[in-house]
Amino acid sequence: MDVDVHRGWNGGWKCRATVRGNPPLEFALQRTLDDALLALPVPFPRGWRARGVGDSLGRARTCDDLSAPRRIVPNPPAPVDSIDHRSAE
């Protein structure tokens, strides 16, 4: 396998991995605000958006329709106004 890490046209880092006999795989490399390293496939497969890809800190990330990375929060807490505060009877 050959790996080529280079700067993209926009100054961001990209990585191209090539295995003989197969088309190359390209990734955009990003550092998140909490210093995790993230390699997002380019283009990001639509079927992967729900499950995302793992970053270097073990959290799942995905891309939105504008290709912006987003963190996937498993089982997010319910909004405060949707919680039933009545005591069980």
C-alpha cells in the first residue's frame, strides 16, 4: 500500500491510499476542536452518515450535506421541556 499525505488546494491536509489493482482512497485530514485526529473519506459515502467514522479519541463523527464534520452523540438527552416531571402514581 502506498500512502501520500499532501496539502489540498484549500490548504487542508489530504491523504491518498493506493493498493495495487484498486482505485485510490482519498481522505481529508482534520483536527477537531478537542484535538482529535479525523480522517474523513472524500467523497463521504451517504450510507455512512448515520453511523459515521471514529476519530482518534474513539468518538463517532459524520458529515452534513455541506461536508462539514459533525459529532454523533449517542442517545442524546431529552430536552428539559419534554421530560414529564409528574410523580408516578
